[in-house]
Amino acid sequence: MREIEIQAETQIQSRMSQVQEVEAFDPLEFDRYTRFQELTRSLAEGVNDVATVQQALLKNLDDADAALMAQARLSRDVQQQLLAVRTVPFASLTERLYRVLRQTAKELNKKANLEIRGGQTELDRGVLEKLVAALEHLLRNAMDHGIEDRETRLAAGKPEIGEVAITVRQEGNEIALTLADDGRGLPLEEIKSRAVTTGLFAAGTEPSEAQLIEAIFAPGFTTAQSITQISGRGIGMDVVKNGITGLGGRVEVATTPGKGTVFTLYLPLTLAVTQAVLVRAGGRIHALPAALVEQVQQVKPESLVSLYAAREVRWQTRLYPFYYLPRLLGDTHHAPEPQRYNPVLFLKSANQFVAIHVDEMLGNQEIVIKNIGAQLARLPGLAGATVLGTGEIVLILNPVQLVARQLRVSQRAAGVVAAGAPGTAAGLEATLPQPVLSPRAPFVLVVDDSLTVRKITSRLLSREGFEVGTARDGVDALQILADQTPDVILLDIEMPRMDGFEFAKTVRSDPRLRAVPIIMITSRTAEKHRARATELGVEVYMGKPFQEEELLRNIRQIVAARAAAVPAA
């Protein structure tokens, strides 16, 4: 606007000099200010008015930001106060746990000390109430299966009195509860023999230590030789795991023969609020507990095809079975559309691992967990539900449990014996139908300095199913081409910074972009311009205004020719 005003003033000065040269006429008889000058001053006043309105809007925006920040602080304070009402210290269970250990030790004629660390750590009241039964069972197991009798401990050079330690600590949005003993550790050979007998493993297989540890959580599994009130009934560890996973937590086990066993329970800090990762897959939004997500990677389409072919991905020396999230939910129709970058999430729950592909990452968000009712509570892999700010109901999923469930269903349907435990690379073979990647929509880059042309062309092509990118001149277009190769380029000639001819010459000199077809659309229809475009390798030369049918026909012909020349992988 300022430049226009300067040019107008320059014309005024030029006009005045002309008037002074003609002495026969009075300067008042000549128009000093033409309609052009009137318009420039009117525009200048309009710009000043817009600036005034802008300042008022910015002030209102600052006030709104301050009000939102104050509201956020108030909401956070209220939330923390509500959580404080819901939470109780873990130490409220200490007397009960001491009594369980004393009674069990007396029945088994063993001696052990129980040490509780971090008793002042606070947990959600609901979590603590549902955790009691699991802790009592783990304590009884530690005394019955872990801590040896007096003679065995003395022969092994251990103290006569066994040691059992419970450590409670907060890790981010989770509570990590560790129960460790200094007993004999898990009897892996006995577990293997019992697992083969019960059909968990096929005879002659050599399961890994992780698979053997996972077997102790199988329903009906026990290594006890006789049934007592303490153990041998075939129920317990599966109930413990189901109870912990029902709370949105997970169980990890580590054992050292002759040294002891460590059970680590990861539980949500509260059952009311948690951190979740929102994703979009199969046309719906889903929430995944943030504690499960180890890593998120953005994968290019070529690499994504390789992952679907291999059905597994290696990350940090570990193999992750690879799935498309809607397939785990029973959706066999929706196919993922390859994008420029495709999000893949690496998940871990206890000793189980899986990598899932989703259509879009929506980010991390603190959500309020809602009760899903008795109808859905028994479904594995469903941790709850929440309501977003938009009013949309979103399910909270555990994809690791979904994979284990699908594996068990497939094994039962086929009547085969699993060779590995769910969640391991050996056991999680591809039993789900993997989606066939739908073909990517052709990408058309529109390069034109006219905003109107860019908008009209973009809407036309998007309506016809094309993916569209826009650039206002050659320099902007080159920045886009650095990251993405289009199927067709629609190009104007007259543009600032870099015109169409210079841009076409640059594209044709790049080996990666040399084969990209160019359709030049311009109002310059002279033969000289056409010849220059042909010399640069432009496939189609069209004049403005263009016919929509002709443009679409040319684009479809070019895309079809490229598809026939370069078959899809």
C-alpha cells in the first residue's frame, strides 16, 4: 500500500512539472489529483481502519488468553484437590500384609521378614482396594514356592530367615509396586514340564525364559505337587494378572535361579484421570494408555509396504509383531491409505510387545476414564471409555491384549498347539488378515501466483479424488519438491521470484524430477512461448481460462500413462 502511495505521489509531481512548463495555462485548469490518487488515499484510510480493528482484536485475544490460563489453573487446582480426596497412602495395608505373611509362614513352618518401603506413596482408593487380593496371593506364593525351608537355606549359605520386600514408588503417571524375595526363584524346568503336560507347549519345543514366565499366568496352571489352602488349586496367578490388567496396569516378572524372584506391578495413579494417546484408525478415534507406548515412528509408504510384507518390525534388537489397528478390532473392510508419513506405535505391556499402524496421531491428552458397564467390562483389550470435549465417545484400548486374544481365538479355531506364549516374537505369528494398502491418490502440484487460480484448481482436483499441493511461485514449489515428488505439475509462466520457464528448466535438470510431467497453463498463447515450453519438455500447453474437462482429461491420461510405465510395488 505504501509503494502504491509513493508511485501516486511521483505521478503528481510529474504532472505539476508539466503544468509549470505550459505557462499559457493556469495550474488550476489542470487536474492534479486523478481518480487513481483518490483511490490510493481511500485505500490508505482503509488500511488504517483495519490496523485499528486489528489492535482491538489483539487486545481482546490477550484478554481471552489470560482468562483461559486462569481457568486452566483453577481446573487444575480443583482436579488435584479431588484426586487428594480419592487417594490414600499404601501404608494403610501394611498391618494386613504383615498378618498374611505371619499366618502363611506359621502354616508352612518357615520364617521370613517383610519389609515395606515407600509406604507413604498415595494410590487411588479404588486401585488399592482391588490390589489387596493380588498382593496377598503374591505373598503366599513367595512363602510357599519361593522361600525355602530352614535346612535348605542353611545348606545354600543363606540366612535362616527369608526376606520379602515390597517397594512402592511413583513413576510419572503410574505406581510401580515391586515384590521381591530371596528364595529359590522360579523353577523353570518344572514349569516347562508342567506346561508340556497341560498342552501349553508342544512336546520337543524349547521355549525361551520369557515364554516360560508367561506360562505361569495361564488359567489352571500350577507346579504344586499337592493341593492345600495356600496353593495347588490351579487358580491364582491368572486371577492376579487379570485383576491388574483390569485396573489398566501390567505385570513384569524377573527371576534368578537360587537368588529369588521379582514381581513388578505397574498400576495407574488413579482410576479417574490418566494420560492417553489419541489415534485415528478405521475412521474412528481411539485412546491408548500412554504408559504402553514406548516409541512412535513416522514411516514412509515404501517402508510401510515392507512392514506389511514381513508382518514384523525390529526396533532396539527386539522383534515386534506388526498389525493394523482396525484388524485387531474385527474391521476387515477398512484399508489404510498411504500418506507421506505413516505413524507406527511400538507398545509394551509386561513381557508382551506389538507394533501397530494407525492412520493418524492426534497427540497426547489427559482424559477422564468412564465406567463402560457390565456389558463391555469382560471384553479383553478394552480398558474403559472417555468423552472428548467435542462430545465424541472414545474407547480406551490395549492393543497388546487384543493381539493375544486374536491369537488364542485363531489357535482354537485351527485346533493347533501354540509354540510360544502370546506377546513374544515366536508366539505372535501372523494369524490376522493384514490389510492390502489402498493405492495412493495421485499428487498434483499447482504452481501459480494467482490465489484465485490456486483455489479453483485445488477444489476441482480435490473433488475428483486427487491429492493437491499449491505453491505461489517456483521457489515455493522447489521447497515442496524437496520432500515430495508429484505425479503431475500444473505450472504458470509469469510468477515472481522464479517464472515458469526457469522452474521447468530446474525440474528437468534434476534426475529425481526429470520424468515428472508438466502441464503449463498460461494466458501467453503466442507461438514463441509454446516453442519455449516444448523445448523445456512440457507435455501439455493450455491457455487461460482453461476448460475443466480438458484439464482433467489431460491429467488422467498422464497419470494412467505413468501408472502403466511404472507398475505399483
